[in-house]
Amino acid sequence: MSIVTDFIYKYYLLPIRADEGYNFVNSITYALLALGLLYVIYKGLETAKVEINFKFFIGLLPFIILGSSIRAFVDHGFYNYSFWTVSPGIYVLISGVFLLSLVFAVVIQKFNNIDFWKTLLGVGLLLAVVNFVAVAGKLRFENLLFGAAIIALAIIATLALYFVFKKLNWTWATRKTAFLPFPAHMLDASATFIAVDFLGATEKHPLPQLASGFVGTAAIMFLLKLFVLIPAVWLLDKEIKNKNLRNYLLISIAVLGLAEGLRDLLTMMLV
């Protein structure tokens, strides 16, 4: 029993309490839990007959901003550090808030004929605004040039990818929902590169940490992202015939990158 409790403490509890980031054990565990959570959410969407498309992503976007900003505010001590305000708890928390909001939006659509994504967008924006207003007196921004550099670099990388895909005639990668993972993860890669290479930040995920340490720069993140994203998006487009499921998986991949990228961007710019 002592071995089990020591194992749990070492690989799961201690990294949260000491803000040590991720290791291979908890990374794999959280990935499996995330897959389980994604499955439950999808079955709920399927039961409610929700159409998953680009508009669905627009309705989801404020909730990504909400989760990322809460995590950034925790980094700066605006909110208490706890299981529910850091990974993996914050993903469960925001997923729960999103699902409750989605149920409300679907009910509104049924009785008032208002598209669910519009209600979802409104609720998400309200929650995100409340979150920022709650800490408005503490917000102080610096490193704005670095923040602008991250956004500019992400935009340049995204545009370059889009034109390369068009040139290669990769129509599967240029469709609206299929392309979403690329700008999302280019933002994450840009934030990681600027933070690690120019601001002395430390990469907390084990594989990127190994890769950037090996080559001497976090710029390797751009290549690592594309190494995973291009075959993943291609396979989803080719093999998943269910449009709703395909779009759901593509949006899930985009959310993963966007949530991390926005969190890093806000954390870096706040004092």
C-alpha cells in the first residue's frame, strides 16, 4: 500500500503541489483521461443531435479563453492554486461549465429557435468578461512587445502553412474546420519559442523539453507540431466518414493547442 501511495504522490500529487509540470507517467494518464472525457462529451453532443462545425467552434471559443485566462491568473497569484485551477482539474471544470452552457443553449434553441452556438457564444463571453472583471484591479501588462511577437509569428506561420497547402493542392488541409488545428498550434509553438528562448521560461512537457534541449532551441516546436498535425489531420479527413465525429476530433486538437497558447501568452504578458 505504501508503494502505491508513494507512486501516486510522486507522479501525480507532487507535480501539482510543487508546480513541477508534467512527467511521462502523469502525461500518459492525463491523456487517457482526456480521451475518456472527449468520448463522454461527444456522446452527449450526439444524443442532443448537435451539429459540430465551424460555428460550434465559435461558440466554444470563449470557454477556451475562460480556461486559459483562469490558468494564467493562477500563475500570477490572482486565484488560489488548487486541483481545480491547474491541469488536469481545470479541464474537467471548464468542460463541465461548457456542457451545462451547451444544455442551456440547446434548450433555448428548441423553444425559441435561436441557434445554439449563438447562445453558447453569449454565455461564454459573459463568463470570460466576468473572469477578467474579477481581477481587473490586479491586471498589469508588460512584455507587450514579446506578446506582439508571439501573435505576429503565429500569424506568419499560419499564413505560410495555408499557402503551402494550397500550392501542394492539399484541399483536405485547407477546409475551414480541418485547418483549425494549425493556427491554434502555431500560437502554442510561437509562445513556447519566445518564452523559452527569450524570456528564460522552462518547458514543462517532457518530450518537447527533451527535443528543445537536444537542438538548443524551442523553435523545434514548430517542426514537432507539424510532424504530428499533418498526418493526424490527413488521417482524420481520409478515414473518418462521419462528418460530426471528424469535426469534433479536429476541433479537439485545435482546442488543445489554443488553450496552451493563450495561457502562455497571457502568463508572459502579465506582471
